[in-house]
Amino acid sequence: MRKILLFVTLLITLSVACNLPQRIQSTPSPETLPSVSLEEQLSNAVQELATTGRVALKITEEQLTSFIREQSTTSESDLRNIQVDFQDDQIRLTGTTSTGIMDAQVEVVFEPSVVEGTLWMQIVSAKVGSLPLPERTVNALTQTVNDRIGQLTTFQGRPLSIEEVRVEDELLSITGSLK
């Protein structure tokens, strides 16, 4: 049960990070994105959303990895060596956890999409070591993550309508507007 709670906590953290807005004026390559923290970008995005009612968020692998690592050190998570990779329209989260007697590699693969104006994060696979999590557990985690995303995508009581989400090499892009 503790491992399931660990996954839920980690997935919620990922969904929070994927859902927050950011202000971007152009579409620079990942190498030319400013080296600012995700928190700074989110602060700028909230200001842009308040002003224009629209948001364009671009998150690099490095920013999201750093953010999740920071969050995991302040929680009860025993996940270490966290890494986020964006490729093939998927988000791959890996890390190492202790299973009690030995360490095991954890891997969770998300496929983001927009469903009726909402960001939907489908877990397409999740495993500890070489053992996949049961489908029932994956489905429950997917629902928990998406319920949390739904709670977090409001601004001053108004829902944020997600228009597009793209996963490209090293970059996650989310655009939306207030309903």
C-alpha cells in the first residue's frame, strides 16, 4: 500500500507541474529557453493569464525533473534518482525506490491528451523493476492524477480550457484559455 501511495504522490506532483501555465512569446528550441526555474515561469504565466485570459506553457525535461526532485525531498517519498524524459508523444518518469530488501527501478509512462478541454494524463505503463503494476492499480492512479489535474486547472474560480498539449523532444507544450 505504501508503494501505491508513493506512486500517487509522485503522479500528482507530475500532474501539477504539467498543468501550470507559463508565458512564452515565441517558440524557441529547448536550447534557447531561458534558464529560469519552473516556479518563475509559472508566476509569469499566472500574470499573463490574468491579463489576457490565455496561456502558453513550455516546460523542459530539466525543469520538470528538477521540480519533481525538489518535491520528492520534501515528501515522504523514497524515490531517488528521478528523471523525466519527453519523447514520442509521451512523458517517461523514472527513478529508484527501495523495496525493503533491495533497490528497484521505477518507470511510469504517461500519454497526455486533451479531452473536452481538460488535460488528460493516461498512464500507459507503470512498473517497479521488471514487474508491471496491475491494470486496476494503473487505472486507479490514472483517475487520481486526472482528478487532481481537474482541481488545479482553475484560475480565480474559472476553469482553464486546455486547447493543445504536445510532447516533443525535451519540451512539453500546453496552451489554453479561461472559459
